[in-house]
Amino acid sequence: MRFLTNKIEDNTSGVIISFIYEDVKTKSDVFNYLDKLSNNELSKQIYEYNIIKGSLGEIFKYSVSKDKKAIIVGLGKKEKLTRQKLSQTIASAARCAKTIIGNKSLAIEIIENNNQCDCNYSNFTKGEFAQIALCAVRIGLYEFDKYLSDKKEQIETIELIDTDLSANVEQGAQIGAYTSFAMKFAKDLINESAQIVTPAYVAGLACEIAKEHKLEAKVLSKNQIKELGMNAFLAVGQGSVNEPKFVHLTYRPQGAIRKKIALIGKGITFDAGGLDIKPAASMLTMKTDMSGAASVLGIIQAIAKLQPEIELHVISALCENMPSGSAYKQGDVLTAKNGKTIEVDNTDAEGRITLADALCYADTLDVDEVIDIATLTGAVIVSLGHNITGVMGNNQKQIDKFIEISKKSGENTWQMPILEEMKDNLKSEIADMKNTGGRNAGTSTAAWFLSNFTKSNSWLHLDIAGTAAPEKSNKETPSGPTGVMIRTLINYLIS
């Protein structure tokens, strides 16, 4: 897919999206352009015949000339339009554009919202709109059709159009374009079957990414992982014929380094549950248990293009959690890289065990912040559902900044607690801790477990088990992989 910015009169698209607000009669330059092409019939349809009133999510398709069609989209009341609602509406409009036969290109009007109050994140500049729009349109147009014999026509070019294309617009479009690519990359990798996406496959892909973007790459084999003392991680993967891999990619800017950050993605390429095997229905979506790893691999590619003044380390402990004669067992005692011991209470609480060693590894890198992103607990779905990501950590300033940026990025987050009392849930008679406790406070308990394996005083944990690949669609994305938190994390890293 190709992204362009263009003057209104120079657009080359067959379909143009223009926006109207409820109870606002002022017409934008793009609307006037479309209205002129239609000999003023477009404005009659809307403002005389009231075909649509501008309510949020209303869509009206109209042929304004022989070779151009308009999609007029309602944004509701101007003061109530949040960035999230804007993104959802653009994604819906893009899906509408995809239904127009023969349409290979789509133009989107650039708008801004200058509300004085930002309490509901309803204000945005044209540059911020460009970023939001390019991510949203990619979400709306996304399909994974690799294995379909009958492939649909795809829109190949997206134009952002306005009367004046400022540096702010170009910068926002650049961030949006690379962010949307990162989301597509992650969703494609998550959608791919586990027979393809093995630890070795992801490690090979990481090496290709490093070569393309001039990143430092380190891929550790089973023996090298053992030499570093990451025995907890090794135990999870020992039941599979596909050996584990440990991936570490590094981006460094050309100039001064403002901050060093380690970004860890959970990388269970298939989770059968181990000897605590999952029911068949619960296993259907377990190829998505590497959503964290896919996300961080997408993110570092965007960062390599945007070139912020940070040093970014992307880390993933990759393995399969399978049942076999060599699988790790309930009652086993594992020793993590930092020397702490873990009694295996349930082999299906494996992600936190792999992350334990990944967090210990991050401690060796002398970074300022550590962030992990993981499909970690079913409990977070009970707590927050499928549209809110759980956020936990040990630095309130870091948490507050991240949540603030998530709101501006149009993604839902909610802070959950990590309390010292959580250790009682994981009390073991024979080891420092168990890997899981009872059903109560499962998400926070898992986060407390992880906190034992990082020395960082700026550690952030994102539990995306509910938001990474929901089985039902929401207002923005269809069912399946969402690329959740990629927008927020990129904005956080470049901020």
C-alpha cells in the first residue's frame, strides 16, 4: 500500500472521503470541491434533502462525476468527537470504500479540531489527524487472504488531501504510515499458522529485519540460552520438537542517545498448555500467543525509519508449550537467570516463566526503562474485557505518561495494582514462589510474579490477553489480531 499527501486539486483518487459535523453547516474546501464536481447536487442531497445529518458514523456514498465518488462521513457533535471515535469512523469509511468495485485509490480529507478542552481528547492538529487517519484506514482495509483462492481487489493507494500541506502534516503522515506498517506486519505474523511460525522462523525473520534496517541482531540457540542461565525459559520449550530461540535486536540512533529502553514481547509461538493441556476450543487461537513478539518486531522497524534519539532493545524468548514425554511437569522447580526458584504449579502459566528470564536478561543491558507486552492472563479478560489493556508497573510517573499517550493514540488502557500481598497467592513450601495461584486477582498476581525478575525501577507491564486477538469484532477492528498497543508504544517511544 502506498501513502501520499496531495493538494485537493491534484488528487488522483477515484473515491474521496469528506467529513461533516452534526449541526454544523460550514462546508470544508474538500466538500466544496466535491460539490462543484457534482454541480451542487451533493450539498442539496445533504443540506436540503437531509439524506444524512452528520451523526457519528453516518455514511453517504454519492457519485459526483463520471470518475469520482464521494463518501461523506458524519462525525457527530464536534465537541464530543474523541480521537478514538475518529479512528473508528475512518476505519468504517475505509471498509465502505473497499466495496466500490474497481476502486484502487482512496483520498481522505485532512481536518483538525481546535476545541479548547482536551479532557476527552477531542482536539487534534492536522498532523495528528494524518497520523490517526493512516493507521485507521489500514485497520479498516486489512485482510489476511494469503490462503484464499478467491482474493478480493485491494485499494493500493491512500492520499491525504488538503489546501495546504504543512511540515506538521507531513511529519504526522510519516509517523502514521510507519505505524500502520508495523500493525500490518504484526497482524500478518499473528495470523500465520503455527506450522509456519516456529521459534526458528521468527528468529530468521528477526535477522532479515535487522539486515534490512541496519540493526544489531543476536539470536541465541538452546545451548547458548543454557549458558546464560535462562533455565526457566528453557523448561517451557523442552516439550516441543521445535527448539527455543532467544532474539535480541538493537536500534541505535546516529547522534546522541536521549534514553535507553528495553521492549520485551512474549513469544509463545503455540501454546497447547503443556501437560496441563488446554481444552480443544481454548487451543484454537493459541497461535496468537506470540502477539507480543510480533508487535515488538513491527515496532522496531517503525522506530528504525522514524529514527528517534533513543536506544531500543527488542527482546523475545521464543518457544512452543507442548505436551510430550520431555515436557516440564507440575512440581518441577526451575531456576531463573537471577537465581530465584519457581515451583511449577501449572504448566499453562508458561508465559510468565519465559518473561522472567527475558526480564533478567534486560537487566544486563543498562537501560533506563523496561516494558513488556504479553498475552498473559485470562483473568484480564474477566476484569477488563476485550477492549481495554491492563497496565501495571513499579513507576507511577511512567504509568501515568503511558496511559496519557494511550488516550491520545485512541487506545483503551486501565491501571491495575501490584501489591506486596500478592506474594501470598504464590507461596511455595519448596521454592521462592509458585508460578500461579488461585483465580482471585490473577492479572495482578502474575504481574507481582514478574516484578521479582527485574531490577529496573521503571518497569511497565502490558497484559494484552483480552485485546490482542478478540474473537468478536469491535467498532474499529474485525475479529482476530488487532495490533493493539503498537500505536501507543510507538508514540511513547518517540515522545
